[in-house]
Amino acid sequence: MMSEAILSICINTRNRATYLCETLDSILNQVQDGLEVVVLDGASEDDTQARMQAYANVWPILKYVRTDSPVGIDEGYDLSVQHASGQYCWLMTDDDLIASDAVDKLIAKIALGYDLILVDLECYTKNMSISLRQRLYGVQEDIVFRSSQDENFWGICANGLSYIGSVVIRRSVWFEHNRAPYYGSYFIHVGVILESATIHSVLLMSKPYIKYRSANSSWTPRSFEIWNFKWPRLIWSSIRLPLASKQISVPQEPWRRKLSVLKSRAMGEYNLSVYRVWLSRQLTWQQRFPFLLMAFIPKVALNILLITFCLLFRRSNTYTIYNLVMSSRWRGFTRALTAIMGIRLG
């Protein structure tokens, strides 16, 4: 019989069986007392069900739950926590990997009684062969915050919190408030943290225990909406978060930054349709022209131009270069260009 679970690793997935199995393999190599794994499958149409049933037959600690119909990312994670039994839940993604000592280190930190633990990551290429030398938080030593309302906490952690896989939370905190209002936000975990009145100690771990699979997000087609509207709207709508914390977390209207929109265009995230749906009604007639113009700039040319600029003047930012290359229609050409300039991307 399995001992009482201390840590439940909760994974929400749909139609990503191959990646999911790689994630599980990195976890199940570290099985120990007190560990539980919950996989919430949102009615996958690939072979996820067959593969997970095979895993569950071998690993008693794996709890596989399948819904009858697709669920959103927020509802999926909420359901996974509901099915978990651990004192803490690690909201893990379905395509990233964890370091070989991650479970052991986390359970040791959990024993110290933190209400929220944030795990750093290191970015890798999509095939996990090359490190892109990019971290999520990038701190040099562990940091402890007195609460999730601490201004320093938001100043250091806000951007990193947008990645759900970094969050290890006391399960009782999750059920403090109704989570349904955050369905569709893409950031239910941040909503839970914003509303909580019982997060009195937070640990930010400095060592990266997650290997992040870059250029593989399931929400890429909605990136512009998510980062320019959903994310800032969630932060700025918080009643509990002080104004200063909101201001250092994210601009209230990040879509007004033209260079950011230009980058979105180069990555194929911004086009005329996005302009019409999200920007045209936000702008006066005088303000519309530059944003409308950017929607017509040829994506391929702009993508190559930005890659070239980064190769010449931002060579250390291999994560940005890699994402620009992976979003290019001329991927073979842009890969060759980076190789000629001395940067190997796998």
C-alpha cells in the first residue's frame, strides 16, 4: 500500500502522448514514498489513453483520469488537483522534463513548511539536445518571501509565475476560493495565488529543476491575446494586489509597445485578423496607422531581419534567436544562417 502522499505531480494533457511519456519517464525514475502522479486527460484523440493505462498498470502511484469531453487548460489543472491526494501539488506541464534529483529536493523543501514553492527552469531546444542558456527566474541563491503579497515577490517572480510548471502549492491553498472565475484565463494558478490569504511563506529555488522544451507551447496560436490581454487583465483586476506590485509585474496595456508587436509579427502571432479583433477598437484613428502597417509587413522578411539583428547584436540571447528560427516559414534557411554565424541550434 502506498504511503500518504506528500507531493502530487499534477499534469493536464490533451493529444500530446509522446511528449507526455517523456515527461513521465523523467518523473518515474525518481519514485519514492510520498510521491503521487496525477494525469488529467482532456479527452485526447491520440493514443494517450492506451499509453497511460499501460503506465498505470506498472506504476501504482500513477492516477490516470480521463474526461468525457475536452476541457480547457485551467479546468484541467483544477480537476487534476481535485483528484490529487498529496499535501502539495506540483502543477507540471505535459512536455517538459524534470531533473534527476528534483523530487528528492522538493520533498526536502516541503518538509520546511512553505506554502508556495517556485521551481526554476532551463530552456532547451525542442528536441532537448541543446541548452539555450535561458532561465525563468535566474536568481543566484534561494529566496524566501514573507507572503505572496510581498512587493519584492512580484518584482522578482511575476514573469516566471506565468509558467504553471514552476508552481508547487499547498493543496489546501488551492481550495481556499472558487477557481471557476479563472477558467479561460490560462493562468488559474496565478488567480489562486492572487486571492489567497494563507500564503505566508514562499520559497523561490535558485537551481533549475525543470528542462523546458522551447517552441512547443500548445497555446501558440493565441499568444498575442494571452500575453497582451489575458495576462495583464488578470494581474490588474486583482483587488488584493497593491498598485505598485501590479506596475512592476506587467504593463496594463503591453500591446501598445510597438517593438513588441513587431516581434509578434515576425513570429507569426500578429496579423490583420488579430489587429481587427484586439486592437482596432482600442485605438483612435490617429493611433491605428502604425499597428495596421505592421500587420502588412511581410513576415518572412521581418523574421529574417530580426534574426540577423540578434545574431549581430544580441548573440547571447539564444532563446530569442531559437524561437524566431522555429517560427520562420524558411526554417531551413534561418537555421543555416545561424549556423554560418556560429550558433548551433540542433
